[in-house]
Amino acid sequence: MKLFISIILLGISSLVLSSPEPSELSHSYGQERIVGGVNAKPNEFPYQVSLQRNENSHFCGGSILSELWVVTAAHCKLDEPMEVVAGEHDFKEETGREQRRNVVEFITHENYGGSVGPDDIAVVRIDEPLKMNDYVQPINLPQPNTYPQGRAILSGWGSISRIPGVYPNILQKANMPIHSQSTCKRLWTNSPYADTNVCAGPLLGSSSSCSGDSGGPLAQKTDNEFTLVGIVSWGQIPCGTPLKPGVFVEVSQYIDWISQHTE
């Protein structure tokens, strides 16, 4: 996951909303816990994947769409060989449930301008179909243009420290409140926040996505089925800064785009 970073502040004691400078905005891109998260169970989120490079080096997350396709953030694209690892849970433990596949196509949204901004979405095609089982499953997509409400579950291997640098081996999870579009725009005034984004996270900053969570899922669970409502895109450092909830791609805005590029 790319450095899930946004506004670089010296501390988190002030609750005054500040306008981010362009140089202070960046992504969640790193190497391998969600700030304020807890360990997930081994097969709790079977749609979660790890994007890796350089022989098992995690850098982004993603979600399984089908046997051959994964959805992630556009800024996770690298100019080097990449792998998708499904069924992963603990980087230090090989269970035999992991499935490694080479990335053969990485399609970024045509309107994505690079760096921090809207349309930060991509679909990834792998070289060999995934074998679906209890540990590897696709996630549902939401109905088009339906802004999510309530709470959602964030999962990933991003930094567990507010200043990125401490990463977990075990997949982390955190329960995140989703905020209204008007609240998100107010909290992210003078930033690249767009109508195609959604923001989520405790306003006191007790938990947050961070470096290494980029491209990963924000999901809602109904009747034991998960629906992907957001994709980790960008935020602020220190991670979990009060009044700066993480910013996600609002997946319901891209249903047609996803379908067109994964058929």
C-alpha cells in the first residue's frame, strides 16, 4: 500500500481545521497495520489480497472481484513486476492457503491524474484464475450511485504507528463510521476531496488507515456477505489526526467502469 499520507502535521493536539498544502498531501503507500486496529481472524476477509513486489514485499492492498480480477487504487501501479497474494493472513506464517498470481495487466482509470486526487481506482488482471475456497472469495459490489451509510470494516497490513514505520505481519481490522458527503467536504476543505470520494473514521482519530493500506477495502457486511463500498486512497499524517478521517474511492460511482474493464 502506498504511503497513506495526507497532511503532514507536527502534532495532533490541535483540533483546528487547517487547509492542506499540496506538498503535504500523499497516499497510503508503504510496505506492509491499521492505526488502532486489531488482529483479524485467518479467513475473516477472504476477499482481501496483498499486492507484493521484490520477493514478498507488501506495498498495497486490494479486493477480489472474480477469479481473474482484483480492484485496487490507481496510485498502486508500479513499473516493475507485481504479484497478487490471496488467502494471506500472517506474513511470517506459510499455511499453504496462500495463492500467488502474477499481475499481467494493471488498468488505471483514464481520468486519474496521479498523486492525490479523484478517480484513484484500478483493476488488475492476473495470469491464472484463483481457486475459490473458504479463504479466497470475491466481494460484492454496491448498487450504482448509492452513497454508503452507517459503519464499515477497514482491513489491511498498513502501519500501526501514526507516523508510518511500524508494520504488522497479521492482517488488521477496524470498525469505521462513515460520514456524510457534506461532513467530509467540510472536514477536507481546500483539498482534492471530490464527489466520487467517501470519508470514514472516528473524528477523534482513535483508528485510521495508514501507510500500507492503500488500495485495500472498506466493506459493509449484511447477512454474512460483504460489499465493497470504499477503496483506501489518501489521508493525513500523522495517521489518525483528529477531524481528518481517511479518504476512500466511493466504489458505487465506478460500477459501470469496473464492468467495462473486467468483462
